[in-house]
Amino acid sequence: MTNLLSTSNQEEFGLNVLIIDDNEQITKMISSFLDMSNYECTVVNDGKEGLDLIKTNQYDSIILDLAMPEFDGYEILDALQRENPSYLSKIIVLTASNVPIENIQKFKELGISSCLQKPVDIDQLLSKIIDSSV
């Protein structure tokens, strides 16, 4: 992707974002919006594949769904906590279910950037992506 933005704007634009969510409609909607906003997106619909990408690539922000079949977001968070906790601050948890307050508190203790409820407000998500990449 050609980036025509000035260097001073690159702190807010042109970020590299990984989206891990099994819902293809959601990933398509989020990645389309981010692409139009000059973000570079990688999308995976499988938790194990997402974890492999986190381990082998650098991302400014990671959008992570908690509820996925076979290998869910909680398993990704557990693996990162054991193997490379520095990635946790880049994670924005995205979930369709109600997350118990104890889990939200644990996310904060782990250093996870944010926890957002689906359907997500795209402007709020954009703000959280910028915050998590700092």
C-alpha cells in the first residue's frame, strides 16, 4: 500500500493492525474501514493462526475476539501471558458476549489495552487502536 501521508501523521495513520475474529462479516467491515483510513490490516479467522502471526510479525495493535471455535481469545491471552507479555498492551478485546467484571479487571491487570462490546462503534475502535499503539 502506498502511503501518501506526511511523516508527522504516521503516528496516527498507517498503523499495522491484526484482526483475529472468526466472524468474517465483522472482520470484513473492520478491515474495510481501517483500509480506508490508511491502516494496514491483516485478518485471520482462526485463533491458532492469529497466535502464530503475533509470534512472527510486528503489529501496532491487535483486535482479538474472545469467543472463537477450537482456539479462542482466552487461549491466545494465556499463551501471550506465558510467552511474551509485552504484546498484551497492544490487544483490544472485542466480544459479543457480556464479559464478567472480574474478567475485565483481570484484563486491566494483564495490561490489555481495551475491551469493547460488539457491535462496535467504529470511531471508538479507531481511538482504541491509536491508544494501544502508543
